[in-house]
Amino acid sequence: MTYLKEIMELLGVSETDAIKAILNLVSPFPPHATIQNWTRLSTFGHDAPTTKDLWKKLEGSDFRCHRCGSQMRLSFNNMNSNPKAHRLENLEVICFSCNRSVSKKGNKDNHHHYKLAMAAIEL
């Protein structure tokens, strides 16, 4: 906890802001926002499951990444790599880091945010 207080002082953030930031990291991406993206953009075929179905998918995974078990920044991955295939059996709950590592265009360094933060703290 002392380390967290030092970081908060260094960044000049309140305890409330720090707690909000931490909760933002571990909260899943809201299904309604995912649905809006999938239905709005042609890349995703203007199609999406219901919010209720996506919540069931999150609950069924115990709000954990299917690949690593993390609860950080959860989203949905199309297992067959087709961004227009939104059948529930094709979707897996996956964290941001794992999603980036399986993405063809993603960042292979899953811990780059942590490394950047630690480098800034050392300054």
C-alpha cells in the first residue's frame, strides 16, 4: 500500500481517482458499447448478439479471460478470426493483452503499459 501511495503522490492523483482508475482496469468493456460498435461499423457486419447474451457470456466465464484467467480489460474475441461472425459459440471472453497477442495487427508486448509506467516512475 505504501508503494501505491508513493505512485499517487508522484502522479498527483487523489485516492478516489486512483480507485476509479483501478476499477476501470478490471471492469469488463460494457456489452452495450461492444454491440454499438459491431452494429455501427461495416467491418463487423452491422450485426451483434444481445446485451443479455453478452452478459451471460461474461458471467459464464466468471469474468475471466479464457486464455490466461485475468480479469483485466475483458472483451470478446472472434475465435475464427472473422470479425463478422458474432455467434455466441464463436466468441470467447479474452483480456486486452491476450487479444493483442492473438491479433494480426496487435502489440506483441503484453506489458508495455506497465513498463512505460515504471520507466516514468524511475524518472
